[in-house]
Amino acid sequence: MRKGPSPISKFLRLLLPVFLAAAPLSADAGLSPTEKSIAASALEKSDVYEQKHIVLVWPKDLRVKWCPESNVKDPRQLAEWLERCYTLCVRWLDIDPDRQLNAGRPGGRRARLIFIHNGMRDYNFGGRLPRPVIGLRDLRGVGSEDWFGWLTHELSHEFFLRFPKIVGSDENNAWHEALCDYMRYWLLKESGMPAAAANWRQALRRASRKDRYKGGADIIMTWHEEKGFRSPAELWRAIKDRDLSTCFGKAPWLREKHVTVPEGAVKITFEGVIDGAGSFTFRGSKVYYEHFTWQYPSRVKIDGRPWKDLDRPFELGFTPDFATARPVDRQGRGTMALVVHPNRFVLFIDDTENGAAPYRMILVVGKGK
């Protein structure tokens, strides 16, 4: 789910169901209607390569210089490699997301995990998508060692997103990207790319502990090695029923910046998971949410208190001196802007990348009368 801005991605996600007349496909006889509707969004004439759990929709005329260690020489072998990685995750994590996501669906609505070049980036889920999809970005670097590693990271999201213990807790979900980078090492190693795995392990060791991707993965790998585990299956059995901070410590990238609060002022901490755009207006003693695009925010908290219904104002408990508001710390991959007025201030957030991401802002404001 590590994604860069791509305006076309949002557009494609909204219009995916109407792409049935897009570039023609070949060898798609085994696809369900839902799979065909997704595959039809390919940007070029494409071939389809089916496996038990995954479908690869590959540009027909694309020429690739494949990483020699992968032993992949064509898209058919790439589909087989992706299937091998998928089944390794099934075995290690004791879950089959494909079966879980298709449970209770009639045959026409069933769909496997599709890898496709259609303008999407990384792992995409939710909204109007009938099934999570891995977008092949702009195909830059396709076939390289790093590209194979990127595929394993995105594939790992398919699994960790199915565990409420991980995604249902802010404390545990903080380790989500790190877990995927940890799985990158093991999937490369066990799928026949041990040299690439060794190179990745060195990259993890060099990373800052405040990097929630590689730095976090290094913390997990170090814990794995100290425990003498032989595979992700053993690590998963040890952590799956625990809060991850009891295993790995508090995530270093979440440690709150020390904020000096002047006399007569207060600190306000905003947190939430955002996918799209919206604004949070602090007016009087309340906070109001206005939704602009894509999904409603989730897990929104103000000063640690959950705001469960964004259609109802949040009671702040006091009236700030709005004109004095200033941000002192912010975390988030997209745009966060604080607009200050004499009688209110507005926190605007725009998450333009695919999927949802955590945002956090700490601000200091005078306490009004």
C-alpha cells in the first residue's frame, strides 16, 4: 500500500464498472463476470494468465528484462511465481483471503486477486471495487529485483488486511507496513530469490527506526532472529493474539513529539484514517465534519476520544481562542492544512493516493473564555 500520487487512479477507481468496452483481452475464458469487468480496465491489449488464487492481466506487447535470479522469463511464469508467493502466505499465516472474500458469493461475483496495469497503484480495496486489486503502477522498473520485492509487499496486504487483530487496533495497525516489508524478505527467500532476500535484509539494517516500512521490518526481523524462529509461521503464532507493542515495543515512528504548551493555552491532538478529502471545522465548543470525496474517515479521535459518528458534531468541551491556533506536529502522506479564522479554524485533509492512510496533527491554541 505504499503509493505515490496518481490522479488517474482515483478516476479509474470511480469508473471501473463501466470499463467493459476497454482494451480487448485474450485467453479470458475462465474468468468470472466480475473478473472480466476488472480485467477489461487494462490500459492496453492484454493477455490473461490464471492461477488458483491470482489472475495476471499483462500488456500483450510489453518487453521485459527479467531479474535472472527470479527464473521468470515470461508473464506466464510470473503468474506462477505470484501464485507460489500467495500459497506461501496461506501456509504461513493460516488464512486464505481468496476463500474468505468470496464466501457466500454466487459464481458470477467471485473473483481472485488480480494484478493489472490500468492506472491503479499498489494494493487497492474498498469503494466501488468488487474485489481488492493490485495495480501495476506505470510498469517502471518492471522485472527488476526491486520490482519483484515490491510485488511481495503489496501481496502481503491481501493477508494482513483480513486480520481484525491487526487493522482493528491503532497500536497494531501501526506495524502493518512493517509486517509487509518483513514478509518481503521471506517471500523472496522462499520463492527462489535468496540473494534478493539477503540484499533486502541489508537494506532493513540500514534503515532508520523511525521508518515505518523498512525500519519497522528490521525491528520485527531482529525479534524473529532473537527468538530463533525458522519461518513467518512461527512468528505469527507468537504474535497473532497479542498487542504487537508487547512484542516489538512501541512503534518508534508514533512517539509523540514533545510539545511545550504556553500558559493559558491547550494542546489538541487530531488522529484519523483518511481515504479522500474532507474538512474538520472547530467552531464554538464543537467540531464539525464536511465530506468531499471518496470514503468517510475512520478511527477518528480528538485528544484520544473516539468520534464515532462524523455526521454529528464532536463536543470539544471548551471554546478555543481560534485566532491563536498553530500546528506544532503533523504526520500523514497527503495534504494537511490548518486554516485559521477569528471565529473558527478548519483542518483540511486530502489523501489523494489509493487506499487509506493514518493522519495526525497536534496543535496548540489559546483557551477562550
